[in-house]
Amino acid sequence: MSVGHESSPPFVPDRAGRLAGRQWAMAEQRPSTVRLAAAVAPATADVRVGARDVAMVLPVVAFPAATALDASGVPTDLAGLVFGGAAPPGHVLLYVDLAALAVLIVVTWAIRGFRAPAGALPFLVLFLSFLPGFALTSIGGYQSGKTLQMLTTTPAFVVAALLVVDRPARRMALLWASAGIGVFVALLAMVRPDPAYQALDTVVLAGTVSITTARLIGYGVVGLLCLGVLVRRLRLVALLGAVALAVPLLMTGSRGPLVALALAGLVLAVTISGARRWRLLPPLAGLVGVTALTAATVLPEALTSRFAVLWGGPLDASAEIRVMLSRLAAEVFLERPLGLGWGGFGSVVPGGSLIVLPGLEDAIYPHNLPLEVAVEGGLVALAGLVLLLVTAGRTLWRCRTDLSVVAAAALLTFAFVNSLFSADLNGNYLVWVFAAAVLAAGGQTSRRDRPDRAGGPDWAGRMAAVPPPHAWAR
């Protein structure tokens, strides 16, 4: 697998930063061409994505799919067929993913001498901004579980992303992993749908909810869309796959991932340049056409009515609850800007206003990541989140010539927009993972920009001209 870039820098220094002999002769003839922009990302004409790259990033992004598959009962059924009825633990894939993640962190970090990974500073600032919220957090129930996860698994995924997804091949591998997961979940949802959702004319993977299935499929659509636009030899297959995968996405009846998909496509269109921008028109037109055709001919009326709210239709019960929670979170934040403590939002929700599962009465959150951070972590935590997102945006704009950064930014957009509609801070952990993938690229660029006595780029991003060894002998 390879990702072709349109052009490569005309002069590539060796490990010491010197230009090779033939390149030096060319540089003497054309000295003005020696100046290189530091933001030009890969120094090679092709970024090759191998199976090892995909295997390295898979544990970092597969956690939601692992939990969904565990809930569907697929591992249990497969174990019953293979081992004759011996059932594995209820969360076997979750444990496997966490174990793989731990091994990945320890081995990768040890190889690098346990140095701080590139792009870690914004996350350190974010963590420090979360500390006041920890001080206000009560002990017990959802609050303790949420805090524990914020201090363990969620940071572990961020560290893994900073360590592993730090090069173009790994960032492009995110697209392959997302596409593979999306296609697999879509096929499994067709084969193993949830009977309760079938009664509502929707197709959802057994044991999950519609937003979970839609998100997993949506990441697959984004991955295929980016591969179709950025990888020339995969263009037709990937774009057709993205259009086809949009059908089961619609059949889930979930609206947030559709909005997120549209905005991810917009970010992709804004950040890429040249002919690739025009290549977006056919797949986007195809996605819109398939959406309209499916909604008009395939989807039942009970399902299409859920999408009416996207073009100004009346709010249904689900949308009304989300609006109510968002308004309440904003009001409480204005009244108590220091925050309620992590997981404390449920204490201000009027009793009886929501239908909750037994035992999860306190597991209530605003279903909106920025509002959740603001109302529970306070103004300081919100400032940390804004700083992280602004830094990621600046990194994307500075490194927009690196197509792998554009790909990671499209996935980040999809994850962040989804976080505005559902799940809590830990459930939206892919926001932090894809932000880490973007920021790691910015950290690598910053390190390349530092002056190098052996011929690295100077402060203006120009390649310093170092004579070849024979020139010193003259």
C-alpha cells in the first residue's frame, strides 16, 4: 500500500544534514533552489503503509469496536463453536485491546528511551487544567468511575497515539484501520441486527445502540473517503466503498454521524489544494445522491422522519432531551464557573426528567463534550480544551501539505462533531486520540525546524548549505 504525493523536495539531506554529491553540484548551479519550506512534510515521493503500520495503530482506535463486539455476543458464540461451549469472559476483546495497548506503550517508549513524545505539551496543559475538577469530585458511583478512567485508560490511549501515530505512514494507517472496522461492523449489523431496533425499522448491531453502530460505520466512511481522495490508485474502489457504506449508516437512523460526516468532508475540502479538491466533488455528490435516494426509496417513513430535524423539522423526544441537557449545562456553568466536579452534572438534573437504566441514575452527562468540560471541570478546564483544539487547528494549517495530517484532521473532525451529540469525556476518547495524531505531526515538524550545525533548516525554514567533504580540503 502506498500513498503518492504530487511532488517531493528537490534536495534531500543525508542523516548529517548534508546534500549528497550530485545534489550539491546541482545546488551550486541553482543556489536559489536550495531553500526548502520546513512545512513540506514527507521527504519521499511515496508514503508506504504496510500491514505492520495498520497493526500498530489498530489497538489505539479499535477500543469502541471491541466493546461493541463484546456487547453483541460474537466472541462468546465463536468460542462456543471452537471450544464446545466454554464461554470466554464477557469483555474478552476489551481486555485484549487494553493488553495490546499496554505492550505497545511499554515497548515503543522503551525503544525511544522514555523521552517525552512530540506533541505532548498541549495534553499536559489540558491535564493540569482538569485538576481543579478532580478536587471537586465526590467519591462513589459514576463520579469515581469516570475519574478513574480519566486517570488511567484515557491518558493511556493518548500516550499510545503520541508514540505510535507519529509518522505519515501511521497516520495514513488510521484510515485503513477505520475503514476496515467500519466495513466489518456494517456487515455484522446486517447479519446480526438487534431485534429491538428492528421493530423500529432501524439496523443496529445487536447489544449496542444506534449511535454506537453509526459512529463505527461513519469512521469507515471517512476513512474510505480520505483514501479515495488522497490515494490515486485506490480512488475508484475507495470512493465507491464510501458511497456504499453510507447506506447502512443511514439505516441506523442516527443523525449525529451524518452531520459529522458532512463537516469532515468540509475540512477535507478546505485543507487540501489543487486537483484533489476537485476530486472531492464526485464522491460528495455521490454521498448526497445516495443519501437522498435511500431516504426516498429504501428507508421506511418512520426512519426518514428522524432526519427531518436536520433540515428544520420538529424535534423528537431524543433531540428535545439533548437540547434540554445542553441548556441546563450552559446555565449551571454560568452560575458556577468553577465547575461541579467530574461526573457531577447528574446532581443538578431535575429528578424524573430523564428515563435512566436501573443502577445508572447518576450516570448523566450533557451529551456535549465542551459543555461537559465546562460544567464539570470549570472555566480552567474549558480553557485547556480550547487551547488543545486551537493548537490542533494551527498544526493542521501549518502541516496541510502533509496529506497524512489532513487525513488525521478529517477523522478528528468526525470524532469531535460526534462528541457534540453523545457520550461523555471518556466515551469520546477518539477525540483525544486523533488530536494526538495531529499534534504529534506538529511536534515532529517543530523538531525538524530547529537549527542544526550539520546542515539542518535554520529559523526561516531554509536548508543550510554545507559544502561536501572535498570542498573543505581545497
